[in-house]
Amino acid sequence: MTITGILKTEKRINPINRCPVHIVTTAEFERFRATYVTLFELAKERGVHHLKLKSELEGRGIKPALDQKSLYATFYRREAIDLTDQKRRQNPEKLKNPI
């Protein structure tokens, strides 16, 4: 994810061997986690099977935010999920299978 620029790195000097290394700062990692969520993490948070959740998200028009094939994981934007959750709460009569 650092190669693609999804996670920004900073160049620092390794204190042991004095060689430059690229690191992801805690702040950058927290920014990423606040922006994106994996399918498995979201399924665990909601207490549902990941395949059921994936089907529900697809039905709501929410697509993975990052390339699944190159990352070997499914990431969604938290904002997109929160937005559709908010809309569903405002129109509860339209709920078929609430998550």
C-alpha cells in the first residue's frame, strides 16, 4: 500500500544501523484506519458473516474502494458505509434485511 501511495511514508534513519528506512507513522496509519475498513473487520463489528455483508453492501451500491486483487483484501470507505447507514435509518420502512 505504500508503493501505490495509499499509505504515505516518511524517510527516517534506523537508530541501529544508521541506514535510511521508509516508515508509516502512527498518525498516518490511524488516518488510514479512520478512512478505510476491511470487509472482515466490518463484518466482525456488526456480528454478521462477511459474505452476507458483502452481498448487502453490493445491494446498496457500495463497492470496494481499493483494488482487491493487488491488496489481497477488500477495503471500503467508512464514509460510504456510514452515509448509506444514515439514509437507511432515516427511511426504516425501506429496510429489507437490516445489518
